[in-house]
Amino acid sequence: MRPTNANESADSTADEIIVNENTVSLDTPIKRGTQEIDSITLRKPNAGELRGIHLAELLNLDVTSLIKVIPRISSPGITAPEAAGMDPADLLAIGGKVVGFLLQKQAKTDASLVA
């Protein structure tokens, strides 16, 4: 066991506070029985998980396309009816993350320079 100093403990606390950038805090939690889901973590979908989805519609934040994709890439798993019942502001926030997954790294860099 090695001794720790104040700087190391402060660094470890800062590391614990870091939030996953793919996690969306919901304004309106999803109620599932007695459980409330107040945040959703998304992961980048693979090509198979986008089957049956028109990418152009997804890029345009089409609600029907988002409702199909969210259950495939969310943790905790959200059902399609739960996604359909989401607050529009929460759906838009999740949609923004989903669109970001579809862009190549260079396109994200270029977009940040333009904005």
C-alpha cells in the first residue's frame, strides 16, 4: 500500500465526477412501475442496428426513426412505447447524440470550426 497525498485524492475525486458524454439527463423521468429513469446512456450503433432506418430521416431527427433506434442503443434499455412517450425536449437531446454518432470525426471537427 502506498501513501497518498492531497493532490492524488483530489485527482481521484475529479475523475469520479466526470460524466459520460453520451449520457442524457432527462427533464421528465420515464416511469417504469416503481422505478424512475432519470438519465439514459447511449452507445454508437453499428450498421445492423440501423437496419430498416433511413439515415437521412435519422439525420433530420425524424421522430419515428428515433423511436426505432433509441431502444436498440440505450442503457437502461428503453422500450419503443417509452421512447414514444418521452418529453419532446428529452427526445431532441437524445436525437442530437444519435446524429453525432453518425458523423465522422473529421465532420465533427469541421462543424465545430464553423459554429
